[in-house]
Amino acid sequence: MKVQLERYCLKKNLTQGGIDYFHSAFRDYDGKTRLLYLWNQNIEGEMAQGREPSGYGYGAQYDSGDINNAIDTGNRRFAEMIVPASDGLGGHGTAVASIAAGSLPEGQRVSVRGIAYESGLIVVALKRSSAGSGGYTRTIDIMEGIDYVLRKAIELKMPVVINLSFGTNEGAHDGNTLFENYITDINGIWKNIVVVAAGNEGDSRHHVRTQVSEDSERTEFAIGENERNIRVFIWKYFQDEFETFLNTPSGKRINITDSVTVSSSRENIDNVMVMPTPYNAKQLMEVQIRPNVGADYIVSGIWSIEFLITGSIKCGVVDMWLPTLEAVGLSTGFLRPSPDTTVTIPATARKVLSVGAFNELSGSMAAFSGRGYTADGRLVPLIAAYGVDVDAAGYGGGYVKKTGTSFAAPKVSGYAARIMEWGIVMENDENMYGEKLIAYMTKYAAGIEGEQMPGIRQGWGLI
């Protein structure tokens, strides 16, 4: 039976860049766009005037008519002048959207077709902190992107799959950041499911868990060459009483128990102590290491964190994370890392479908795929999908191979859309979304040989 998804809305949320809507992967059989709406949060000035989505006040919104007008120019460069949505940053957004929902252009092999290949798309090109190819995406912009998509889905009366191929280590990995709580809370709004990539931190050496005691040793980490900005996120239980010290490669010992700034001829160190918040009862020490004025890079070598007990220790567990692979070099990492609890945020949120990456070539979970449990002991990821050498649309035309959990998640998003189409659109089960859909998808996932079931690498298995 041919599955028709024309009444479907599948949203792709982009980390940086946008989407190559000119690509044939995002057109129907008549050459018209399958994008229903595109909100480019980066557009400013005259180009944004009159195009800001209602209620948001920035960026520019384009509908299918605008995009078709751009396509009708017959020239990708001219089209960008009408609807700017460049995805030159490695084509990440283009690839993710095509894996979830790409069309099958004439003459192409079936493997390049997306899972929900006739669905409509709502795309948000997320705002970057600075112009050009640099910068980063703020979680508040992602939250507003999600809100925009949900409102559009309600307006169109379409069920929606929200794909987030994005991850960060900035949080306690227990589901309690404002970002994670927001994503959890939208579970009951309209007919939606949120699918999130588990991240590529499984073998990155960016997490360590230690137990503070009289005999605890220093936690060492290496900073590689040519690093300009390193942050260490230290999460402790508020009930535990101890001092924390940072040791530099030059032998300097700095007390970072409280908020402090220390500058020398070689480095500039800032520590911010964050007390418990209404969202999280733990305590955060965020250490930022930068080169001092006149220097280009941080002093490379072995740094360490040590703890000195000053009072009561009721738990003693401390988790530490470094930034993700996108932000630091491969030589930077803990010397004795903990590979577990490496699923990135927001895949650690509750009521989302977190996705790990399976390596079809080796027949096993990919070594880079983020692993559970969450810091508070919940199973993540919940499911796995192919995430190595995945066929995807390339920016500028043609097709490429992509690897990472960012490209496993949209496969699951596509499957979720098709199941929701069967349940909601075809009126077989109007409640086939949210936690119910997660339950069915994990129930029928296939266990991977040699993996624990359920387990911190595969979750409930491969789809």
C-alpha cells in the first residue's frame, strides 16, 4: 500500500545554517516545494521588515508561495536572494531533513529517499550568535523554534514530528534544565512527538564521574594545542561540603570553590558558582579557561581538579563534563573518562524519543553514540537507528554520506510520521502520538546482538 502523507507536517530544527530548498529532495513530482513554512531566525534589517512571524518579532517567515517563486528563478543563487536559507555549514540541515522526508528524484537510487517522503515540512533555520559560519545556537532560540512549529501545526490541524539533531553538555544531564523541562512540558500540547539525537560523545572522553572521599585522587584532563576557550562543568550535590581546586600545568593551585577570577601571564581563569535553582537542586561550578591578553591559545598540557573535604559528605558523587566535540579538539579530554552518561542535552529530557546510532558495517552500536543512563538513572537512548554512512541530500545538489546520531534521529522521525499518519490521519488511532507512540516504537524495535536489553547503548533496540 502506498502511504500518502500530504496532510502531514514534519518539522526539522536546525542547529546552524538552514536548508537547500532548491534541492530536488524537497520538491514534489511537479517540481513544487514541499516546505509549508520556513522561518529563518537570522534575517535582519530591511529583509526582515514585514516578515517577522507574529509573536516573535525577529527573523523572516516564508510560505510555500514565496519558496516556489524562488525556485521558479531556475537559479540557486537568485533563489537565495528571494528566500535566503543558506545551509553552507556542511549541509547539516539539508541532510537531516532529507533523511527524514526527502523525495526520490527521477533516476536516483531508492536509498536516497527519505522515510516520510511525501510529508510537508516546516523548517526553522536557527539563529546563530554571530554572523558568518561561526557562532553557536542559544537554547532560547530552539525553544522559540519549537513553539513556532507547534503553533503552525495547530493552525494547519496537522500532527507533527519535531526532530532535534542538536546536543550540548551544558547541564546536569538529569532532565532538569529549563530547556529540557520546556521540551517535556510540550508533550501534552497538540498531537506531537519530539525526537532527539543522543549525541556523539560516547568515546569523546568528555565526561567523568568521581566519588569525593578522603582517598579521592585528582581528576586529570588534557587540554590540547590551539584551544581558545575551554569550559569545565562540575556538578555536585548541594548537601556535600568540600572545597574545589584547579591545578594548572605550571603547578599553580587555584581555589575555585566560590566565584573567582584569576589572571596571570599565561592564562585567564573564571569560575562561576551557581547555587540550586527552582529547576535543579544540584550545585554547578563552571570553570572557563582562556588565554591571557597577548596569547592566542590556552596553555596545553595536563590540568586537574581536586577536592578537599571540609564538612559533611552525604553523597559525594560529582559529575564533570567538557564541551562537545563540535567545540573542542580531539586531544582535549579527561585522562580516565567515564563513557556512560554521555547522551547530550536535550536527549536527557523526559517524554522525548532519544536516538542512538547503529553501525550497519560492523553490526554493532557506533562507538561514538552517546550512552546512558541519565545522571538521575533513566534509560537513554530509548532506540537506535542507522547512523553511519547514511545517504543524504548534499547542499548544492547531489547526495552525500553522513555519520552521527544527528543522522540517525531523522530516520526515527520519518518512521514516527508514518505511524502517526496511519493512526491519526487515517483514523485508526487518534491518540497515536507522544508517550503512546514512543511505547509502540520501542516495543517493536529489534534487539542488537551482544547488547544488554534494555541497555545504555541501544535502549530498546534498532528500528
